Amino acid sequence: MATYNSYQRPFSVKVRKFFEQFGKHALIWTVGILFFIPFIWMASTSLKTKIDIGRIPPNFLPRENKTVEINGQSFPVFMLTSVDGTSKEVAVQGYEGSDAIVFDPANPSSTMNVPKDTLTEILIVKFHWENYVNAMTRASRPGMDVTFFTYLKNSLIIAFFCIIGTLLSCTPVAYGFARIPFPGRDTLFIFVLATMMLPFQVTMIPLFKLFNETLRWGDTFLPLIVPTFFANAWDIFLLRQFFRTIPSEMSDAARVDGANEWQIFTRIIIPLSIPVISTIAVFTFLWAWNDFTGPLIYLQSHQNYTMALGLQDFQGQREILWNQLMAASVIFTVPIIVAFFFLQKQFIQGIKLTGGKEG
Amino acid sequence: MDQPASIETPLKKQRRKLTRMERHNLRVGLLFISPWIVGFLIFSLYPMVMSLYYSFTDFQGILASQQTWYANYAAMFRDERFWNAVKNTIYMVIIAVPLNLIFSLLCAILLNLKVRGQSFYRVIFFLPSIVPAIAATMLWIWILKPDNGLLSTVLSWFGVHSPNWFLDPLWSKPALILMGIWGIGGTIIIYLSGLQDVSQTLLESAELDGANWWNRLKNITIPMVSPITLFNLITGVIFMFQYFSQAYVFARFASVGKAEIVVGRPMDSTLFYSVFLYDKFTNFRYGYASAMAWVLFIVILLCTIALLKASNRFTYYAG
């Protein structure tokens, strides 16, 4: 690609380099645009009217008929093409058979009849931000005080407690595995790693029975939250790897000064591990926020739904409110994207550990 | 608290007592890891034992269960729908996983080129992968809609007629694969970190020796990122065996306007292993579903071991 012989003149090398750079940029841009277009489509759909959504072929930007307001009444405006080829904008008052009754917006008093096929629609770009308000406040079940806002609140509550639970349980466990040389530790750690291989389907039914029948926690957040207070293999592993890199001299010095393990853990190790702890907090949030299967299994009544479940509300038996669904999806997605821009390092580190799969 | 089995072996062998320090460490260590021990017993070990037990009964939720031994397994292997689910899952493992890997590697190579603005491009390529799976699936259903979707419109510019992804069982899985490719950002990132370790001097000297782009890719880059490929392959295969949410939402959409919502629509073409298992679970066929879960577990274990064994032959570890 970049091989050239010494007899080539520098200018031609420059030209060649330029085209090479240009080609690379063009290639990246093309693929990048393909990756990005769905986002634009989501945002654009979320701002469209219901009529605009049904249009074939669809418009890229939200569009609607131009209207004119006369004496507090709104009339659609069309382009009238006359026989002589000239065209002008007219407002349509009504229809009579194959004719339309139109008038000049500047002179509303005089109307005239023209054939419908001489009129063409005028579409203007208009963003319907109220879709967002409607998506959030739409009663998902008539009579119940449940809106998408309820789901947002539920998702936040669950994510918050999952982060608390994960951090409170995984840090001491990882400390135990990383820095206390107790007999049998390495054997137990193999069990920790082995649970990573366990598909959730294996434990699903007994846990469902345990939570629903034995503990009577059905249709509450507890089955989703409580297990996080008992540590999980991925985060133990990540924290343990990090704790092991902290020099043992620091703990030894504290031990000489009379500190016990708990004090070493809370006063020395934790403050030094803020980067990895924030990675785990971010990833626990991401996991809890995106989780679909857990809520699907345990949450039955609509006032307990999370956003992942609630998105299905916009899908009725016969039709789908695509504009509101996309607005709700934007609301669902934006917190994660915002979090990503602030916490890129944590995201990348977490991806490298988990393989970046979600499901 | 149960004592770890391993400490008994040295005790028997050496016939010595734990020193005071060791006993102290054991007490403190177990205290520190006690959340995991309790969690392991309640949320892993107990349910594992129970589901293995259920798989040998005709347990159906409310009804009293009866020992049936291998009846669930036998019924499963005779069930045409089960084999259909297996077939669909294997389709995804064989087609979607390699496609994801190939596209991820190519994108990672693009993002590893020495051009300005790469950190910006990396964000663009990565963003789709953090969109919640449900939202991403809904968005893609909207894009793929055959009458007024974005894709069918673009295809029509080129005179191509869009297939009906939601009615045609031949096209439903390609639709899901397409959705999956949009979200490969995580795999790209992992490949990218691997590419940054590929020796630049090796690539440059190969270039001076006249190796073209394809030869350098085939003979240097791909062998050098093979450990990463292995990691991505294992996680990809495990993910595909448990593929659920996207297929579930897809089938729900394919049911719009139909009398009832049925998993696997259209015509069981999106009935994947985990979807079928979930279907059995919601129909209170707990014994059957548990048997399926255990078969899944064993298959995942075997696949991982096989891939790790095979990797000794195909992957290259530097140093």
C-alpha cells in the first residue's frame, strides 16, 4: 500500500499519502455513519406525528402539512399548480367530490373550486417535543396511576440498591480472597470462578420458587436486589485482581501500628481502589438498568415494572405508538450515553472483563 | 459455617495442627468472604441441586411432583420443537458468532489506523453497544419494518425489494443477526486492545519485504490477536446459547395483529433454546425446563473446554 521506490519524486509521494489518508477517513466515515444512522432515526421518529410515521416512503426529518391560521381556525396549505404552469400557495377549506375548495390566505373571503390533482402537499419540518411528555405521562393502564415515569423511578431504585449491594458485598469478599492467606482459599476461589460458567437458566426455577413461594417476595424488587448483597463472581474477580496489585508493605505497616484486617480494608485498601470500585458501580448500573429477564420473571403488576419491561406498553394488540416508543427509548438510553461520556475509562475496563455481552 | 474441604487434606497428610496465625487467618478470612459463601449456598448450590432434582420429576408448579427419572430428557429428545430450537440456536452460533467476530476485527483494524480523530470514531463505533438490548431491538424492528421502514426505503432506491423480516421464517434470523452486528462495540474494543499489542516493527518489516495488506492481515495480525479471538469466541458462543431478550421482543412484534402472542414467531423460526426453555417455564413445565437447563449447562461447559483445547493449536501467545 505505502511501498514506493526512491526514484519517485516527493510530490507524487505527497499526493499518494494524501489519497491514502483520504481513503482511510472515507472508509471510517462510511462505517461510522452506518453505525450512527439508527440513532438519528430513533431521535427523528421520536419527534414525528402519528401521521408522519405512517407515511410511505418515510421522511428523514419530522414533517407535517403546512397550515395557516385564519380567525382562530387552522387550514392546511397546498401548492396549487395552474394550467399555465404557475403555482401559488392556497389554503384548503374543504372538499366537494373531486374538487377542493381553496382560498388565498391573503384574501380569505373569496373561495374557488379547483380539481384535487392540481394540489400538492407542502411539508414543513416540525419537531414534536410533546411526544416526550406524552410518552412519560401516558397512563399505561387506565385507572391505575402508572406512567412511564413510574418505570423510570423503579429502574432507578433497583439500580441504586444493586450498586449498594454489589459494592458492600464484593469488596470484603475480594479482600478476603486477595489479601488474607487463609487455608483453603485457593480451592474456594475455584468455586467462585466456576459460578461464572453457570447459566442463569439452571438456577432460575428453584430461585423463582424460593422467592415467590417460600419468601413470598413475588412482584417486589427484592428478588432483583437481595442477591446482589451476596457478591457475584465477576466483580469479586475484578476487585481481587486489583487488590493484589496494592503493595503488601502498606498493610504490614498498618498491622505493626496495631490495625486489624477490617481497619486495613476500610482505611487503606478501599481508598486506594476507587477507580476499580467506580468501574464496578458503573457496570452494575448498566446491568441493572438493561436487565430484562429478571424483571420479566419476577415483576407482574404494572406499578412495579422497570423501563425495560415498560417499553412493551407502547405495543398494543393492533398498533404500535412508534413515536412515543422511540421517545421512551431515547429517555431509556440517554442516561447511559451521558454516563459513558463522563466515565469512558470505567466503561472500557468493564467491557474488557465481561466480554461486552449483554442480554 | 461449612469448612472448606481442601484444608482437611493437608491436615491428614501432615498430621499437624494449624498454627495460631493460620487459625486466626482462617477465622478472619471466612468472615470476610462470608457474603459469598452464603450467596453461593443459597443462590447457586441449592438451586443447582434442586433443578437437577426437578429435572428427574414431572414437577409442574402446583401439582405434586413424582419421580420420573429420565422421562423429561427422553421427552425432550423426542420433541420436534426442542430440536427446532436446537437447530435455530446452532444457526446463530455458526453464522452470527463468526460474522460478529469478522466485523469486529475489521472495525477494530479501521479504528487502529493512524488517522486523526480516532478517539471520536471509536466512540461512534462503541455507542450502539451500550443501548439497552430491548431499546435496540425495538429500534431495529422499526428500521426493518417492510412497508415504511428506513432499510426498505433505502433498498428501494436500488430497486431491491425488502424481505418481510417478521413474516418470512427465512429472514427472521438474519434480522436478528443484523441487530447484533450493530451492537458489536464491546467486541471491537477488546480487539482494539489486542491490536495495539501487535508488533509494529513486524508489520513494517513485512511491508518493506513487499507483503500486501491482505498478507499482513492473514500472516501477522490474525495470528497475533488469536488469543483475543478465542476469548471473543467463547463469550460469543455462551451468549448465543442463552440468547433470549432480543428474540422474545422480536416474536412479540411479529405477533402484532395476531390472536395471541406466541414465542418463536414467525413459524418458530426465532424459537431459540432459551426462548423455548422460558416457554416451558411459563407453562409450569418445571421438570422439563430444568432438564433443558442442565443440558444447556453441560453443552456450554463442553463447548468451552473444547474451544480451550482447540485453542492450543490455533492461538499464539507472545512471550
